[in-house]
Amino acid sequence: ERIVRCLKLECADREQKLSGLVSSKARANSMLKLLGTIEKYQAQIEDRGALEALKRSVFIRANHLRLDSELESAKADDLSGENKRAIRSLAKALAWANNLKVDDDVAEKVRCASEWLGNLKSRN
């Protein structure tokens, strides 16, 4: 119980520090490191329900941040006129995110990114 409490405090602390990180990629990496920390202590925790809920929330947050990072990269490429790079960035993001069953927000981001990819391809 004490380990879960400490991990929850670490999660809240990281969430608070995310706003100070410059890029979405750095934010995603921070949450992924926390996910690794949670998994490291998994064997020592008896209350699996509390740990799984925490792990799920960190997983969801990390995946949102990672997808945002990939989409930001594609947007930067698109704005700089790098159509082929933008297409590759979006395709990479979609290949990864299509298999996520996280929540409706990710599904909506994937849908919008798919439409954007279609628009980019039609410009080529």
C-alpha cells in the first residue's frame, strides 16, 4: 500500500512538472519512464487493483503525449513545405496509434490524422 501511495505521489509530481518541459516528446518520455518505474515495483505490490488503475492512467497519458508529439512533428513538416516528411511522420504515427485501444480522444486524433494524411497525399 505504501509503494502504491508513493507511486501515486510520483505520478502527481510528474504531471505537475510536465508543463515545464518544452516538447511533447519530452513529456511523453517522462510518463513512459514513470510507467517503467511502476512496472519495476509491480511484483512487490499486493493490491493489484490500485496498481493497475494507476498503471492504466499513466499508460493513457503517455500515449496521448506520444501521439501529440508525432502529430506536432508532422505539422512542423507540413508547415515547412516538407510534404513527404509530413506524410512519413503521419503514417508512422498512425501505424503506431491505430492499434491503441486507449480512449475516445485518441480515436478522434487518429481519425483527424487519417484525414490529414489523405489531404497531404492528394497534394503530391
